[in-house]
Amino acid sequence: MIEKSQKIIIVYLGGLLTGLSLILFPAMGSIFTDASQFGLSSSQFGNIFIPQALLAIVSALAIPFFVSKYGIKRALILGLGALILSTFLLYLSHFYIYEKEAALIILFLGTTFLGFGFGTVITVLNPLAFQLFPNNELASVTGLHFALGLGTAGAPLFLGLIKNTDSWYYLPILVCFVLIGLMTLVFFVSFKENKLFNIKGGLKIPSQLWWFITIVILYGICEGALGSYSTVFLKSQGLNIQQASLGLAMFWSGLALGRILFSLLSIKFNLKWIYVLAMSIVAVLLFFNPFYKSAYINILIMGLSGLCMSSIFPNSVSWSTKVFSKNAVLVSGVLVASLQLGTGISTNFLGILSTTISLSFLFKIIAGIAFLVFIIIYLVNRKFKTNQIQS
């Protein structure tokens, strides 16, 4: 019983801290691009996420094989160690705020470790969460992603509460120390061999899993745009740094709130209709958002967008894990990699395109992608039933 309680702490606190670590860099977007701070251009800001996306994809695809050979504990320690280095490097960067080249190198290293840590930790935690409560797998996995979303909401919210924006560096060093505490707990917990972490064969992706991979990649493009460029977009709408940070916090808070509601309600109700319709609402919200210059409306739309998007990724993960349970950790890795590919595409191309195209128009393009996700989910829902999909 004590061991299970410790694993529950590891899974959900791990999700929370991974979320905090993941959003620290994009949450600092308004600071990184502020002329009085780091003074990065929009394209430079976008470029720092290239190694994050690449390493998250590589680690998510590679770590299932590492776990199969070396075990869960070593994989978690490896991933948490990378997150610790990432948060420490972000803290370290504030000493080089007036040395742009040195700061950029440190930030690139930070996002490199962040990508590796995120891909590793979340890939392992997904199947761990799935097997915690065998009768409520969807709620269990959604709970993990609620914790992840709560963490991603927390970083910009805490940053917005810091009245002196020159003191932002206390946040990453605090997260760093808590991560060290979690890694210590992992070190003392034993993880028995679990069939969910066995890999049969090589990297062979079931043909019908590609439907979910496509959904997650396109969803990742939308999440990456909102998660990485919201503060920059909201500043272009006339909001100040604190308001822009609050807007980003509202997006992640909506994502987190939606996931906990989805987790609780899915225990008793069939919520697939939310999964099907959600992205159509997101498309409408994002398309019309640039037309409003009101800080209140812009921030509210960010929160509603997060709320509507909350069910997409955890629902895709839990459904796929249940269907392809013989290779659950591999499925988790593939979908985490797909999410990172999507977010990497959006952060990269938005940074490049923002030099020639307005952010308002780019967000309308993201609205179109959100509507495409809705169409694919609608078609998949009509084409398949859970018990009809075979690996």
C-alpha cells in the first residue's frame, strides 16, 4: 500500500513538475523578447525550441527500448536529471542577460535537456498512470495530464504574480530543487517488472494507430502555438507583460481544469462527444480572437481554448494504450513524440513566418488546423469503435 502511494506521488507530482519545467521557457517569452531584458527577436525566440522538439521526439521513441532493457527506475532518474539540468540552466542564463550570444547558448542547452527530460518522463509516466487504477484507466491517465496541465498553468501564473519581472529567475531554481527531491524519492522506490513496459519486436507501428498519430501531431501544432506564442501574440494585441503572462496562464489553467473535470466525469459518463466536438469550438475562438483588442476578451478566449483542448491528448493516449496494450509504452512514446513533433513544427514555423506575416493572421491559420483536427476526429469516431480497433 505504501509502495502504491509512493508511485501515485511519483506519477502525479512528476506530471506537475514536468509541466512546470516544460512551460518555463515559453512563459518567459515576453521577457526573452523584451528589449530591456534579453532582447531576442521573435525568430530567435522560436529557434530555441528546435532542440527541445528534436530531443523530445528522439527520447520518446528511444526510451521504451531503454526501459525494456534497463528498467523503469533508471529511465525516470535519467529523465528527471535532464529536467533538473534544464531548470538550472534557465536560472543560470540570468547572469548573462546582457551577453546575448552566451545567453543563447545556455538557453539552447536548456531546451535540449528539457526536450530529452520531457520525452523520457512523460513516456514512462503514461503507462505507469494507466496501471495505477485498472478499472479507471481513462480517468487515471487524464489525471496525469491534469497534473501536467496544472504545472504548465502554474509557471506563467507565478510569473505574472512576480511584481518585479527582474526576479523571474527564482522560479526555475525553485522547480530545480523540488525535482531533486522527486528524483530522490524515485531512487528509493522499487518498480517491479510490468508487461505494459515490454516491447515485442522493433519500432513497428500498428497501421490504425496512424489515425491517432495524425490527430496528436495536428493537435500539437495548435497547443504549441498557444503555449509558446501566446505571450508574444497578446503583447501584439496591446497587452502588457503581466496581462500577457496571465493570458498564457489562463490557457494552461483551462487545459488543467478541463482535464480534471474530464477525469472525474469520465468515471460515470461517456464523454466522447466532447472529444469529437472540442476542436471545432477552438477553431472558432482562435479565428475571431485577433479581432478583439480587449485584454479581458483576449485572456478569456485563451482560457476557453485551453478548456476545449483539454480532452484531446489524454483521450488519444488512454484509448490507444488500452487497444494496443501489448506495446503500451511504445504507443505512449510514439504519441508523445507526435505531440512534440506538432509543437516543434508550430514553434519553429511561427518564429520564421512571424518575420513576414502578422501573428494575427498566423493564429487564423492555427484556427484552420484546429478545424482539420475536428474533421479527422469526427471521421475516426464514425469509422471505428473502441472494440473494433485491432493491433
